[in-house]
Amino acid sequence: MKLRIFTEPQQGADYQMLRRVAVTTEELGFDAFFRSDHFLSMAGTGLPGPTDAWVTLAGLALETSRIRLGTLMTAATFRLPGPLAITVAQVDQMSGGRVEFGLGAAWFEAEHVAYGIPFPALGERFERLEEQLEIMTGLWGTPEGETFSFSGTHYQLADSPALPKPAQRPRPPVLLGGGGARRTPRLAARFADEFNVAFRSPTDVAAGFARVREACESAGRYPSSMLFSVAETVCCGKDEAEFRRRAAAIGRDPEDLRLGALGGTPGEVAAKIAAFAEMGADRVYLQLLDLHDLDHLELIASDVAPQV
């Protein structure tokens, strides 16, 4: 089981804070540093304001040397697929081949309204997501010296040189996720190296994994070729008092965290991670909500990680 750190900078974090968390993530032996791709806070002021996901990861590519870097999830509504393929390939080169690319259909309408980004209906967003996946994997997979063309409903490319190439060949790992019953598993079976279920009950996680395994079999793909992961809020204390103090710092009820997240003492958190492992999860993304509290990271590294 690999433990990965997942941050939500739109809630209030500048680059320097993200750098501190990422460097600490690497120093403490975690597997990866991931961030969300949002432009608007879901609660509070969000000061000092949003940071761009791929600008952040480009900086961290040079500030770290080992950890994997990625997004849960890049919003397909924010960027055109051709330029995004260039950006991701460049960051992969800058990192020496440590990028993992999560892409989603986007869901937060308010941030689109706030920053003037079109927000189509769900059906169109999924159409665009599928075309973007086809385009980006097609661009990365086109041999050097050949060109790539694509004619879709929403995007058209003609005779693209399909450059630059990422450091990882044929491409960085692709992550998809969500709780959809039909479209999401089908896209995962076709394009994804990893499937993620975020902030769902154990029952929903198990069902989501099962649907993707079935979709892989229907597509003629071995289910064992797919990595599975979960993302969960983590709030851990070395004892009950510290757990409750950390819960208060992020404005969450301790019992809600115990029931619906990775909340509690190190033994409790480790047991919940183990339960996800029994369902087939290979990785857990630990959502940190208080990025000032680096002692929290140290506790997880010293007291939770050895148990899982």
C-alpha cells in the first residue's frame, strides 16, 4: 500500500506553502504529492487566492527529486487538450518522468462562473473528457517524425507534429475516477492506468472497483492491469486529545471523521487503510486540510505508515 499526500490549495495556500508540504512529503518517505485543480474555495475566503495546478507542479518538479507528482483531477473544462498535452509533457520532462495525469469532467460550476469558463451540461462534459483523453494519449503515443490528426465533435487537430514527448514513454500514467455506473468505468477501462474513488463509503468504493473490473473484462483487458486507489480526508492524533484538536482546527466533527474519513489515532487510521487494501486498493491519497500542520505529516509517517 502506497501513501500519497493530496492537497486542496484553493482553500488557501500559496506556492511557498505547497512547496513546504511537498518537500516534507518527500523527506518523510511518502510516495507522491498531488493537488486539486480548482480556482475557487468551497468554504471561506480562500486567501491568498488560487494557484494553477500545472504551474505549481512545474515548480515542484525542480524542487523535488523522488516523489511522484500529479492532479486529482485536472479539469477538462479548463484547458484545450493540445496545449495541455504540451504542458504535461514538459512538466514530465522537468521532473525526470515523475508525473501522473489525472483528468476529470469537472463539477464545480461556481468556479467556472467566477472566472468566465464555459460549463456545459454533464453529457457534453463527458463527451469532451473522452475526446481529450483520445487526443492527449494520441499525441503522446505518436512516433516522432509522424503526425497526429483528430476529428471529433468538440475538438479537431490536423497534422500535429505531436511534440514534445513526455519523459515517460509512451506516456505518463493516466488516472480517472468517480462514481458513475456506466460512462466512467468504460472510460477507465479504455484509457486509465489507475482508477480512483474519492470520499465514498467502503460499500461505494467496493462497488466502484467492481464496476471497473467488469468494464475491463468487457473491453478485453485484464482487470489486474488496473491500479485502484481511494482518496480520503485524514485527521490523526497521537492520542484522543490531539486528534480532537486537529479536528477542531479543520472545522470537522471528530465522530464524523471517525465514521466517514480516516480519523482517529494512528492505529485507527491504519486499520481503515488496511480495510481499503482488502478491497483491492493499491494506493491511498491522504487529503490534508491544514497545510500549516507539518507535525501531522510527521505523525502519519512515523506511526501510521509502518503499520500499512
